[in-house]
Amino acid sequence: MFRRPQLPVVKMRKRNIKWFALGLLFSSCGVAGLPIMNDPSLVMPVPGSYQLRILAPDLLELDLINTKLPDPARVATWDFVNASQLQLPSPQDLLVTAGAQPVPIQFVGFKRRVAYAPLKQRDLRIGNCLYLQLTAPIADGQTVQVQNVTASTWPTNAEFVGTMDPLRVNPAIHVNQIGYLPSFPKRAMVGYYLGSLGEMNLPVSAGFKLVDAKTGAEVYPGTLKRRPDYGYKYAPLPYQKVFEADFSSFTNAGEYRLVVPGLGASLPFLVDEGVAMAFAR
């Protein structure tokens, strides 16, 4: 028999309901140009929404949601693709500052994917990611800002600003959001695709650690093991820079985050016997 859900599981469910309610609220309003919240949320960003993510000390991701009318119309912002050819801003078109000091850009990359496209009525939302590989790392605690100098089709109302927080949420760290049973295998994956720049190079030498989600105290250290995927017949081979974090030997119940030094942290997750009930529902 399954145990009744423990208190942390109930709290996690209540929090998910809150995120869902916020998603309904914000997705129903048509206000454009909103910064995308870095906190966990089920909000579907509206066209014009944006954010800056610090993926690594020397790697930035600028996110922008836009849309377009049916073909042959083009997007009005970040129109970097022409006849299947990339026409990206040059490093000199953009200015990155950290602590009011300029940080040179080495490479620029781009990724575009459909974020939302319902069938019943047209409401196309396109997710665009611009990647900036820097020549020098950003220090913890520094405020980073990216500004347009001469790049075309740049949104005029977007302010790409972020802070280098060691515990910032990083989309490259993938954990099971339902949670883990204490006595069962517990694994997470670390890896990220940077569009035209290929797979992200990860700082794996320092391994990973589990920290208490509330206090940030370290409870378990571990190493990252390379886990490339197999079976693909084309080049370049995908999923070759994926690493596995195995913390199966950790059995203490609680709410935790997985931290990779330099990258940041995962979303919170549970280790709890009541997680089995979430699978069974």
C-alpha cells in the first residue's frame, strides 16, 4: 500500500496550483513587453516578453517571445534568419557590462523554437534565444546588462538585466519535478543546446552538490559522469555533452536543489515516500 502524501508533497502540490493560477491570470492579459519571471511559473509569456539568463560565468542567454502573421509575413523583432541563413548581430553590435565595466563578446549564437501554437485559433508565440559567449567570466554578485548598440530589429522596451547569483535557476540542470523515492535510484541530467553554437560546454570538474531548498546548506556532494546518447545517424551527433548526477545513495527525506558550481541550481524537488502517490494519481 502507498503511504499518504507527506506534508512536503502537499505543500508542493499547493505551490503548483498557485503557479497554474498565476499562469491563467497572466496569459489572459495582453500586456506586451513584460520581463519573464525567473521564479518557477506556469505563465505562458506573451509576445514582447523577455529575460536575461546567466547560463555560466562566461555565457549569457537573452530570451524574447515574439509572433508573426501568416506567411509571407516576417517577425518584427530579432529577424535574424533569411532564406535559412543566419544574419546575427556582430559582437560589436551589442554591449555587455558587468559591474559597470564592459565585457567583450567572443561569439554570438541563436536558437528559435515555437513556444505556443494552439489549433483552435491563431496565437503563435515564438521563443527566441540569443547566446553571447564572453571573453571573461562574470563574478558572483555582479549585475549584468546587455544593450543594443547598432543591431537591427531590436525590441526598444526590453531591458536585459540580471545578477550573478550562485543559486540562480539554470535550465541546463534537469531534475525530476515530481520527486524521488528515498530508496529508489535518483539521477539528474546536466546539458543544454545553444542553437547555432551547438551543445554547451559544462564546468564539470567541481561535480555537483545537493543543498537544502530553504537554507542552502550542503547535504550531499557528488561527481558528474559523462553520459552521451547513441543511435543517431547524422552529424553533428546530438547529446554528446550531457552529464549525469547520480545521488541514489542519498536517502534523507526533504526538499532540495541540485547545484553545479558555476552554473547555478535546479528547481526545488522532493525526496519523500509520498512521491509514489503523485505517480499513482
